Amino acid sequence: MDLTFQWIGGATAIIALVDLKIAIDPVLCPKGTIQDYFWFKSKRIEKPIYKKEDFDTIDLWLLTHNHEDHLDKLGLKMINNNAYVVSNQNTVEKLAQKELGQHAVLKWGEKKKYQIKTYTIEVEAIPAIHGVNPVSAFFAGKVNGYLVTITKDNESKTIYFTSDTVYKKRVINKLKNRKIDLLVPNMGAAKQGSWIMTLTLNAKMLQKMIAKLNPKIVIPVHYGTFEHYKEPVEKIREIADERVRIVAVGSKTKIIL
């Protein structure tokens, strides 16, 4: 199964097959935008790279949580009312601004199956623990990772979007012995070194996750884009695993799963 992976920047990405497009977490504010997270503020230091038409034909949107670096006003406008949308409960208030025709809210462990064009797509909400510090994770709120299984002509491929999580047994145990063709981890070690403590994966955590889950291909996102993403891409490169592919913001990378 061939697909194209397009990284818009931050947590935002589009996966396209021949006639199917799945997108996740639209945050499209321009470079220089300062976002307020109550505990801290953070400036966007890299611009998103996209064309409006990239979002015109999205079939399925995956929304992991309501933080501004995952769903902002500009991103919300890009969600087509006719698209299928799967979200976390805490995005519902923002989504109330839209007249969505097909919206499903999933709790951890819940699944939703779709027949879209010639594809059967199953989406499962996977626990995402948004912080090493339990107090920080609690106040950050619940986050959905997503395990997406795409089936066509008796061929199935599975994509795991970690969203904002750190390495925790609760996450890994949910995915143990599951086939993962493409792992899309949210990196950056957000707020690492601060009193809040690390909120997203760092390179050491990713290396452990790869060892446990054994994905076929890994495409990291969610680094560099905002000031609070602390760990540079060089740390990911140091993993030196041929399965890890570093892609440029705005690029479209072809993958054979």
C-alpha cells in the first residue's frame, strides 16, 4: 500500500492514498503567534507550510485534544463540514462552532469504523499521557492517541499517531503485540528542563517505544515548531535507526508500507 506523508508543521500532518486523505490536528497560526497555555506562553518559531487546497478534500480528521498547538482558529476553519471527524471529548466546545455532519467522540479504548470510498477504516483511541509529572499530566487533560487501520482489497495497514504522550507502560501495554506499519510520534520534549517537566516524547523515550512496538517506519513530528518544544531534531537523528525518517516541513514523502 503506497501513501504520501505531508508534514504541515507541529502536530499537523496529512496522509494521502490514491483517493483517500486523513489529516490530524490542524494548527495553522503564522510564525510569531504567541499562544497562552495558562502555565506558560509559547511563540511559534517556524511557519506552517501548506496550500489551502491541501485541506479541501480531507475525508477523515483526527483531533487528539484541544490545546492551541493542536487545534487553533485557523485550523478549525480548514475542517470541511462534510468530512468525518473523530475527536477527544475536550475538543467538543471548539467544534461546536462547526456544523459537522459526521462527528464521533472516542474515549480511550473505544473504536469507530468507517466505510470511506473503497476503504474500510477503523480508528481506536489509545491512551496518551501528557506529562512525566502526574500533576502536569492531570492539568494538561486527557489526550487521545489514535491507532488507524486502513483496509482495501484484503490488505490492511496500521498507523499509530502517539499525539502528546510520554513513554508510559499504560500506553505501551495497550499496543503490545499489535502490528504497526507507521509510527508517527509527537516529539520535542515539550517543557523539558522546566518545573512542569517533560510533556511529550524525547529521543530516549522514542528509542524505547520503537524497541517495544517494532514499527516498520517511523516519521517524527511536533518538534522545532514552538518555543516550548525543547529537544532539537539532532537528538532524533542520533537514534541512528534506519526506520526513522526525518522529513522537512511542507514536504510530501512517498512511503511503501
